Amino acid sequence: MAKIKERFFIAYDFTSDSRRAKFVKSLEKYGIRIQYSLFEFDLTVARKIELFARLKKYEFLQNKDGESVIIIPIFKDSLQKIERYGKTVDIFDKSAIFLV
């Protein structure tokens, strides 16, 4: 039985260098940085829950001054509509990266 995966982007902005570094370190364990403040994810439901638990543990998913986190779902019917130009990474063509 195939594992259900969820695809999404996380964009962020932090004024604190140390908070930003810790946030990025957490994201790098689960997704691919496709631009400076943008990560792309293709995770099983279990891995997504794990990621969000980590982000909540460090209080990244709260309304704090100087911090912004946006989670953008990618639906199956919109995958073909994503246009990429220049130096970008298409993680959907590299699904083996996310073997668990």
C-alpha cells in the first residue's frame, strides 16, 4: 500500500539570525531549499506531523514580532501548473530524496 504524501511550501522571514538559523536547520531535515526563504516538501503524513511537532517545540508556529511563517499546500491538480525558471529545484522529479 502506497503511503499518502503531502506536498507544500514553507516561506519564512525572521529578524533574529539565531532563530532563523535554527528554523532553517529544522526545515533542512525534511525538505529542499528552493530559494533563500522558501522550502519545498513532499512528506508522508507521519513525517509532516514530525516536522510540525519540531516547529511547535521551538515555538516557530506562533505570532511573534519579527517572525513570519507561511505554509502553502500544493494540490495534485496544481502540480503541472507550477512554472520554474532560472536556478530552481523540482523535488517532485527527485522523489527518492525522501525515502524514509
